[in-house]
Amino acid sequence: MKEPAAQQPPAAEVTGSPSFKRDIRPLFTDRDRTSMAWAFDLGDLAAVREHADAILDQLASGQMPCYAAWSAERVALFRHWMESGKLD
């Protein structure tokens, strides 16, 4: 059963360049991390940097996370992080 989008933690309002620790890591829930643990750790900066293009493709298409698509705001924050140089 899909969780309603309202239950997702809100995307932080970011001024300037987003950081992984402050802005991106909190977007991934424990459930997300557990679901992807077979492939890589969504809580690990290096792993998310390495797979950022594929993650964004899945987020933008609504295929990830599997239980409910991210809001456009959350996807935009992830995209902004990538475009800002994937800062830690």
C-alpha cells in the first residue's frame, strides 16, 4: 500500500547550495535505505554521488522510492544538489 505524500518528510528550504548531510540524506528514509541496501547505501555520500544520475532518473520517473513518489519539490532539491557539485 502506498503511503500518502503528506507523510513524507518535507524537503528543506535551501538557500545557496544544498549539502548532502544537511539536505539530501534526510530525504531518504530508513525504509529507503533498507530497500536499497542490496545495491548501495543511500546514507553514504560517496555511494549517492556515484549513483546520483540513476537515482535522479528513478526519482523523476516516480519509480523510487517504491512506496510513494517524491514530490516535485524533493526531486528538484536532489537535482539542485547534483547541479551544485554534489557537496557534502
